[in-house]
Amino acid sequence: MNVFVTGGAGYIGSVCVEELLNAGHRVTVFDSLVEGHRSAVDSRAQFVRGDLLNRQQTLEALHKSEAQEIIHFAAFALVGESMQNPAKYFSNNVVGGLNLLDAAVATGIRKIVFSSTCATYGPPEVVPMVETIPQRPINPYGESKLMMEQMLRWYREIHGLEFVGFRYFNASGASQHFGEHHRVETHLIPNILKVALGQKSNVEIYGTDYPTPDGTCIRDYVHVQDLASAHIRALAPGIQGFFNLGTGRGASVREVIQACEQVTGKRIAVVEKPRRPGDPPELVASPEKVKNLLQWTPKFPTLLPTVASAWEWHRGHPEGYPD
């Protein structure tokens, strides 16, 4: 297939582009490089630098690509920043998404696969989390993704645009060539590995008094290559709807630190801090729907191999990408 990938210079997008190309698909990457990195784009892909907020630029790039389907990763994704600057998130994630949908209709795109988030749920009523629990986001980031989900429903209803929306849990790990490098790094595993590399003195634990076995938050860590494989499966005709993407297994902050110590052979210094407002004790996916309907099974169902892949990439790229 011929696929147009927005945000293909970002962490998850870069690995998905690599896997699409390995599977024999043609790929055009559309990215503003505000958060992404030019050197994270697989050299086999066609690259177009552009901004989804520019309607004409988006339409022209999509038309020129002659793509049949879209995978939409491009978004701002820092929860804390969204609480400080909601306009940035509603502008980029919602207005930019709307421009992409209009361009998709205008160019006859058959399907869009959308990168959503478990943040659309807010604090869950049930764990493991199924797709039918209420969606009550507690920050503008989650709200912006939920608004995009709602637009997808209406564009299918009115324009016949097929869609799949994946609600991610904690993306982690790396492929051999592409890994995680954010200009502002908020994710746990890369920040722990910075300590192992000697780039940070310690890692912070925010909250040690949660109602969990060791008092720290539990999260579902899903390997980025497993995320990519789900997106490729979702391109098949007839598959539609929203799916949680996680392993169904949770790991606490302390367990992730222990896994990083085991993989790196380094002791990780820890500083314990108070809870951050809005952090739920446990976020773990129920992946049954995606397993049943997409026949998707994670190749990295446990934490250690995921951490090991991240460590290999960070050791080979201690400063991340050069641009």
C-alpha cells in the first residue's frame, strides 16, 4: 500500500515507518520537525516537511503522495504542558487533525489510523481497562485526543471515511535503528537510562503511598514495535473502531527501575517525591478486543526485553538524534 504518515519523524512514528517499509509499503512522511527529528526518518521514505495547521500545504502534500491510507501520529503529547497551555493542544491536535480529515476526504483517502491515548479515559473505573468504560479526560491533552476521536466518528458517518483509533498505554523500547529522544523527556524508562549512562544523577519517584503492592504507580508498557505491527494490521480493509493497545500486564515504577538495573548492570539512584496531581494508581489495558479482531499478539509481552531494546538504542545513541 501507499501510506501517508503524519508525525513520522517522532518516536512511535519513526518505528512504524520503518516497519511499513520493511513490509513492502510505500511511505510519505509529513512532519513539521517541531518535536520530531529529520534523522529519525527512514531513508527509504519520502519526506515532506509541513505543518497540519497549514490546510493548503497539508492538502497538496497528501494529493502529491497519491496515498491510499493515512496513519496519523502528529500531536503534542505532554500532559503537564497541556495544563499550562491548552490553546497549543487544541490548536495542533484538534485543528490540525480537522485539516487532515478534510484533506483526506478531498483526496479520496480510504482509511485513517489514528494515534489516540488512554488519557481519553481519565482515572479508570475498571482495571484492566476495556474500551467501553467512560471517557472522562482530566487534562487538555486527553480532551484533544477525545475530540479527534469524535470527529472520526462523524467523518465516517457523513463521508464514509474508515478509521481505526488506537488508545495507547505506555509506549517503550526501541528498534535497532530508531528509539526514543524527546527534547523534553518525561517518560520513565529513558530517564532511568540517562542515570545509567551518567547523564543524570538520579531518577524521581512521584508518590510512594499509592494503593499498590509497593506504593508506586503501575503502568502498562507496550513495545513500540508491537504498536507498529498493530497499525500495519489496521490498514486492512473492513477493520474499524477503537482499540486499547497494551500488554495487559502492569509494572510499578520500582519494578521498572529494578528491570533497568538488571539490564544495565548499573545501580539507579532514586529520589522520592510527593505524588503529582492527577496520576491514577494503576493504568493497565485489557487488550482482548485488539487481540480478537486484529489477531494482534505482542512480541514483547514482558518488561525485560523491552527495557533491553531501549538500553541498546540509548547506548548506541547516548545523545539521541543529532538534529
